[in-house]
Amino acid sequence: MESVYAGKEDCSGCGACFSRCPEQAITMEADEEGFLYPKIDAAQCLDCGICRAVCPLLHEGHYKEQELSRFYVARHKSADVLLQSTSGGAFTALSDAVLRQNGVIYGADYDEDFRVLHRRAETSAERDRMRISKYVQSDITQVHAQIKSDLKEGRMVLFTGTPCQTAGVRAFIGDSPLAKKLYCCDLVCHSIPSPLIWEEYKKLLEREQGAKLAGVQFRSKKDGWSRANSNKGFLFRTESDSRLQEDDRFYHLFFKVGAITRSSCSACRFTDLQRASDLTIADYWGIEKYSPQWFDPLGVSLIMLNSVKGADLFARCKEDLLSEEREKEESLSEQKRLREPVQLPPERSRFWQEYKQFGFAHIIEKW
Ligand SMILES: Cc1cc2nc3c(=O)[nH]c(=O)nc-3n(C[C@H](O)[C@H](O)[C@H](O)COP(=O)(O)OP(=O)(O)OC[C@H]3O[C@@H](n4cnc5c(N)ncnc54)[C@H](O)[C@@H]3O)c2cc1C
Ligand code: SF4
Ligand code: SF4
């Protein structure tokens, strides 16, 4: 087999093909934009077709099932949890319910250099590191085998991630009896930025500050949680200055220019109500209009229950979460990414050409 995918829009980098290849003939390699794609070693490839059969973007139905379609507004009871979460702390409540059952959590974390990658958590301290949306594509390649091994040991597993990553995990585990204890929670996903541009941006901050980064936080609530503030509030600190500083240049490239997004996001297969997950979590945008008593400047979550399993897990969160069922039309009214994929800007290829030719300093100055 020459390639698993036909064009860049047909691969989200979920890694299912890489993890399922029986010959380990596939490696995940970064392209010139820093996004991971599978590469087949022709000398090792048996041409068995497993990689294409498992790929969630090629698979008919994309591993989606729809047993339920119920919508809730929710907010964690702890103000402290709200402050340390992106939205209303749904992730913390769901993951605590799994940890109480001696289960395992998978989610996006940082390594010591603030690269974004998926990790495994068995304690609330490890889970806490997964809180807060990180607007960089996480490297998921190491966790598939760990998930399988946890399931084989009979552990309950909660996987959290973007919808395409969640479909990849479902594809990897398949219909085997192991899937019974696998709970998948995806996000409403705007799109995902380039790890290479994130690396460049961190280096730029370190050069300007003359010190290594010691902490980063997307989506801080320093000005409160609201739609208007959702693309603001990136904070960082360095080893030489413990004060939190704000900088909006990465956000600008992501949300305003839009050029650092993965190509496959413009053809995303996961922007509808048929989900490849048991639950979907998001910001409850617009709640102040429909039910002002639910608005909280510390954050409010939208939780979608997509399966009976998802509803069971949600029911176990009662002691931590305040919630109320809401009408579908209301819940979806401000969720564009549940209707259509993001559009890539027409100047995207010029952006990357200029980056290649002139480097990041030029890009950040000009764009
Ligand atoms: C790239 C991205 C785009 C998003 N787009 C939208 C949107 O358009 N509309 C909307 O309403 N909500 C969007 N969200 C979801 C929202 O920002 C919150 O992540 C979600 O509501 C959970 O908040 P919380 O308070 O429950 O949990 P938090 O405690 O903030 O938990 C964060 C959760 O996000 C996961 N996560 C964080 N970063 C990543 C990453 N890079 N890749 C995969 N998983 C990650 C963690 O594993 C964890 O499960 C997006 C999130 C991400 C990461
Ligand atoms: S979407 Fe996933 S399974 Fe499909 S080619 Fe890309 S990495 Fe492989
Ligand atoms: S927009 Fe779609 S393809 Fe892009 S990261 Fe999100 S789920 Fe994956």
C-alpha cells in the first residue's frame, strides 16, 4: 500500500492506522506544517488493508452511533474547579466519577517543554493537568496500546479528546467485548492548530523574555467566562519572572488569520449530532439569553448525552454537578461547529509559503 489517505483533507492524524498495523509498518511523521501523518514503509507492508479498513474517515458511518440525543446545561458545584476549567467543569465531574470506580482517564496534557500530548491519569492530580483546552493538536500515538491494556485488565476507561481522536480510539478498539468499559467523551471542536507554529511561538516568547517558559494557560478566566472572551486570555510565565503575562499573538493566528489550522478540519466529518462518542462537552454559549439564572462568569458547560452509557456516567456526576435538561434548538443555537466545518482562509497557502521562505519572525510581524 502506498498511502492510507488520499489527500491531506482525508487524514486527521488520529493514529488508528499506525496503532493497528500488524507489522508496525506505519510511522506517524510531521509534514512541513508540523501535523502528523501516517507513512507506510513499503518494505514491511503486507498490503493487508487493515489500515484503510480501520481509518475512521474512510469507514462508513465514521464509527458514529446514536442511541440518545439529550442536551444539558451544567456547572460544577465547586468555584475552584470552575476557575481551573475551560467551561463549566464537566470534564472534572465526569472524570471524578470514573476515578471513583478505580477507572483510568485519558486526556491532553503538556510535557516538560509544553508540547501537547495525550496521557493517562489514575489520580486526580494527574487528571488536573488535562484540564483547560489546549489549542494545539495533541500527539496521541502513545495511548492506544495503553487504553487496550487497561481495558484488558478490566479497568473502566474514560477517553477525552477531539471528535476525530475519539473516533480513532473507537476504531482501534473496535467491536470487541473490551469496548464495554470504554467511555468516550469528545468536545465540540472548532478546529486544531499546528504543533510546529506552537513550537515557534514558545521559542519566540522565550527569546523575547530571555528565559524559559515555566507555565502556559489558554482560555484563562481573568476577565470572566463569556463568548466575547473566548478567544482571549492566553497567559504565560517564565522561570525568571513568576508573574503571569498575557499575549494574544498565537490566538490571533488561530482565530483571526485561521491559517494554522489542520487541512482536514475544513472537511471535518464530526460536525453533526451523530457522534462517535458517549458524551460531548462544550461551552454553553448563549445561556445568558435563554436562562439568565444559569449564567456564571466562572463558566457554564453544555453536555450532550449520545448513548445510554453516556447517560449512565452523567448520572454518576450528580453529587458534583448542577444540571438541567434543555431544548436541542437552544443548546445548538450558537454551536456553529455542530452544523458545518471551519472554512480555511484563501490566503492559507501564501501564509505557509511565507513561513517557509522568511521564517516565523516575519510571519508574526506581518500576519
Ligand atoms: C481544540 C479545541 C476546540 C474547541 N472548540 C470548541 C467550540 O468550537 N465550541 C465549544 O463550545 N467548545 C469548544 N471546545 C471545548 C471547550 O473549550 C472545553 O474544552 C470543553 O467545554 C470542556 O470544558 P470543561 O470545563 O468541561 O473541561 P476542562 O477541565 O477545561 O477540560 C479540558 C478537556 O479538553 C481536553 N483537551 C484539552 N486540550 C485538548 C487538545 N488539544 N486535544 C484534545 N483534547 C483536548 C482534555 O483532555 C479535557 O478533557 C474546544 C476544545 C478544544 C481543545
Ligand atoms: S485519519 Fe487516522 S486512521 Fe485515517 S489515515 Fe489519518 S491517521 Fe490513519
Ligand atoms: S475540526 Fe474535526 S478534523 Fe479538525 S481536529 Fe476537530 S474533530 Fe478533528
